[in-house]
Amino acid sequence: MFHPRTIYITVTIATLAIIACSVAHAYTMSSSNYRIENDSINTGGLDVATSTNYRLKDTIGEIATGNSTSTSYNLYAGYRQMDETYISISGGGAVTLTPNIGGVSGGTATGSTTFTIITDSPAGYALSINASTDPALKSGSYSFADYTPTSVGTPDYTWLISSSDSEFGFSPEGADIVQKFKDDGGACNTGSGDVSDKCWYNTGTSDEEVSSSNSANHPSGTETIIKLQAESGSSHLQEAGAYGSTITATAVTQ
């Protein structure tokens, strides 16, 4: 009995959220020469007192201080309270690319995952992805090459590979995608559009920033879709088997 040479593809997506900075980015007063990030109504105190052993910041008679919490918020009231930021990332898991690809006849398999980033950081966030191996999509000693854009460093507006090759790549979509993946309806890294299923690139072992913002989006958050695609050309003989890739998505506050 003839058994078709079939290729199965599953991509495992891991997620990580990092608070990269907890410095206040808002300020209450400013001029061309200074910015005052915080102020309070009190009766005295020293902004910084130092000796060889310590640094002390104090206020006297400050009102409405202390911690308050509920199911919806944490409030740290007072001039000397620590400025904290929060970030979360959801999504990921196992993504099965479909349909299965014929090892002899070739074909295209696609899949996607959606990440939701929530942060109260006034400076926003950045989302990056990277693959654990080079090339990213492998089965033992066999692999799909990482997608090769026509111009180095610039995503291809339309997915295109040679009929004699097999390649694996991704395209991000969402309100916060970075300029590199935006398009003008015909080319990437230009314009401000986000046409679906356009601007394809490769997943390397180094972080590739796919979306970012410069403001808080708490509590609703912002979604970024990562579309994945693998193709084996009609003139390419790809070894049958279960192919897989591990991709890590990392969100950090800015």
C-alpha cells in the first residue's frame, strides 16, 4: 500500500512579561530647564539628606497617604510611594498549521495566535518574538528554511518563494504593529496601513520587535495577531514527518 509523504507542523508559543522600567514618566510641572515628577502639600521635610552611610527622603505632615486596594485597582497614595508599573501577556500555546503538506506535491500550511498585552506603564510596551533554533522549523535533521525576503531587512508585501524551496515565516497584525510591518497597500515599511496577510518576514533567534506603544492601555489591553505560514514548493521534495518550532513572545514595559 502506498503511504503519502505527509508533513505535520506544530508551533509552540511561549510567553514572557518583563517590567523593564519603573521610573515615572509623567510630571506635574515643567519648563525648558526642569521637570517636577511629583509634588505634595506638606509642612516640611528634606528631598535628599545624605551621609556616608545613608540617603534619606522625608516629608512632614503629608495628607491622604497610604495603600488602598480593591478587585480593580491598587492605590499607593503619597509623595514618597514607590511608582510601580504592571504588564501582562496572554495568548500563545500550541498552534497547528493546516492543512498538512504533501512531501512530494508540496503545499502551504497556515496558523495564527493572538497576544493581548495589558500595561499601565505611562510609556507603554514593546512586544518581540524569537525562535529557539536556526532555522526555526525543524524535524530532526530536516528543516524548512527561514523565510527570505526579497530585500534584506524589509518584509515582503506578498509571500513568495521559489517552487524548488521550502520556507517558514510570519506576519504580525494589529493596531500597535511597528513601522517595519506597516504598508501602503503595495510595499512594507512604508505608509501606515495593515492589510491582512501581508508583510512576511523570518523568525530569527534574536528578538524581532513586532508591536509597541508609547502609552498605557490598561485595563482593556491591545491585541497583536501573529500569522504563521510554511510552504513547500511544487518542485521541492521535503522529507515527511512532524515539524515543530518553539517561538517565544516577550512583552516589556518601556
